[in-house]
Amino acid sequence: MMKIELDMYQTLAVAVLVLMLGKFLRARVRLLEKFCIPAPVIGGVLFAIFTCICYVTGVAEFAFDDTLKEVCMVMFFTSVGFQANLKVLKSGGKSMVVFLGVVIVLIIGQNFLAVGLAKLLGVDALVGLCTGSIPMVGGHGTAGAFGPVLEDFGTRGATTLCTAAATYGLIAGSMMGGPIGKMLIERHHLLDTIVPEDDSLLVEEEMKHERHSSMYPAASFQLIIAMGIGTVLSKLLSLTGMTFPIYIGAMIAAAIIRNVGEYSGQYTVYMGEINDIGGICLSLFLGMAMITLKIWQLAELALPLVVLLAGQTLFMIFYAAVVVYNVMGRDYDAAVIVSGTCGFGMGATPNAMANMQAVCDKYSPSVKAYLLIPLVGSLFADFINSLVITVFINFI
């Protein structure tokens, strides 16, 4: 079999081409636009199917250098960290606590379902756990971290199983979020529930989001400095013995830089420019994440694992459309939060952001959703997930 190796520059170029293909198809295929499928997912899945056919037929195997994928992911989350203005965060106080509770129940539910289904199917409970919140809420990062732990407990090939489940979750979470959000908005006529956002906080924000071409270099420098400080914070967090995603430190550093600037008035944080750079990085990250998917790993799963993943998918659809929607207020914001919850509940927070972006581009922005999902999905969910997984591994 011919092996085609792409370096990090070629991988980035392919990701951009895939992005452009996704945008091209989304603009021309009404069904894709109608169901709010993100452009990187459209092009990325097609490319992943192409690489899968090449691999299965023995024509070629593609190897990608995804170094820049991590850089883009961290830069995107750093831009999200800069949005953590304490004045705005205080306004989401009660909603944030409620949503955090909803996510904790989701994490516990995914693991109980995984263990319960595994016992019904007659497979080891730890094999079931490979399809629980480790790959679902945790994604590829947590799968890579906890796979070896499960192997130490005697589960052969746990890392491969977790990675395959995370790969499936990434696709499923991206595919279901937009359509479920759209279905809720149109079935319940939620566009009528859109209340003009509380401008008292956001008018001030809007002024900070004005773009000036001369400020993009300064915004880039602020992002890079926050990323640099973030590596130190991430190292300190790792001393606790817990497993955190690599971008946590950068998010915290960005939030500190933003709020020190806000309250001291000593320097300006260029939010509009930072958001633009973050948006570009999100698209590039998703493009690279999708083209590096190894779809054939799903075919290697035994029937019980296919059943376990189907169970997680149905649980996510039910939980998002019924529980999350009702608890979060049965309004437009709740529907956008549902689309985001599908993204990080099955895949990763960037998928959640892409799902919400697709829905908001079609209908209307939702400040509440854009505030809650990155904050809870990135900061709290991974921390709580690590605790819950540790408890399950030790007690089942």
C-alpha cells in the first residue's frame, strides 16, 4: 500500500481546501444549509470517506502531521477566554449553575448507560465505559488520557476503542446538533421568543468589538502572550494529578488579562479582532480534525460496541431535545444551547461552537448560549468528567 505523508503545511492546506469545499456544497445543496450542518464537517466527512476507501481498498494510506491542529485549537479557546468579562458573566449566574447541573447529570447518565448496556450485552463493564463520557463529553483528549488507564485495569485495546468512539462522537455530535436545534425552533415557533438582548452590557461590549485593521497585529500578540502564560498554568494544574485539556491554562490566562484590562483601564483588549482570529482558528481546527478522522476504525468495532454507540446517540438526542430544552427555559436560547450540548456532549466544544454558529447564522444570535457553552463545556465539564470517570473506573 502506498503511504502518503503530509507535513503540517500540507495538512493545513488540505484542511483549507476541505473548508472551501464544505462552504461551496453548503451554498448549493439546500439540504445541508437547511439542516445547519457546519461547512468543515461537510467537506471533512467527504474527505474522510475518501481516505477510508483508499485505505480499505489498499490503494493508499494517508498520514497527517496535525501539529497545527493543536495550535489552532488552543488559539481558538484563548479567544474564548478573552470573552470572559466578569461583568457579563455575573449576568449569567443562575443560568450557569442550572446548566452546569444539567451537564453533570449528562456525564453520570452517559456512564450509567454505558455500564448498563455492557452488562446487558455480556461484555466487560470497562469496555462499556470506553463508550461513556470518556470519549463522549471528553472527546479525543480524554480518550487518549484515560485509554491507557483502562488498559492498566486489564481492558485490552481500550485506547483504540475510546479513540474510535470519540471519532464516532465527533461526527454524530456535529451532524445532530444543527438539525435538533432547527427542529425545536420551528416546531415550537421559538423565533417569537427572541427577546432583544440586554444591551446595557452588550453595547459596551459592541464598542470593544469594533474592528480596525491596524489592531490585528496587537490582537495576535495578546492571544500569543495568553497562550504562553497558559502553558505555565496548565503545568501547575497538572500537578493536581487530574487530566485537563491543554487549552485550559490559556483560557484562564486570557480571562485574567481581559479582566485586569477591564478593571484597571491600563490597556485595551482588542475583542473584535481577537474574535475574528479565533473564528478563523476554529474553522481550521475543525477542518484538520475532520480530515484526520480514521472512519475505518468504526468498522473495526465489534457489534456490541456499535450497539453501545447507538445507545449513546439515542440518549443524547433524547436528553438534549427533552431535558436540556425544558430545563434551560423552552425558548430560542434553550434551542441554541441544545445544538451546542449535542456538540460537546458527543464530541468536543469546538463542535458545539460550530453547531451553534450554524444555527445562529440561519436565525439570530444567542449571547446566553455563546456564554454558557464555552464556559461550562471547556472549563467545568472536563474537570467534573475526570472526577466522575475516576469514580466509575474504581467502583464498577
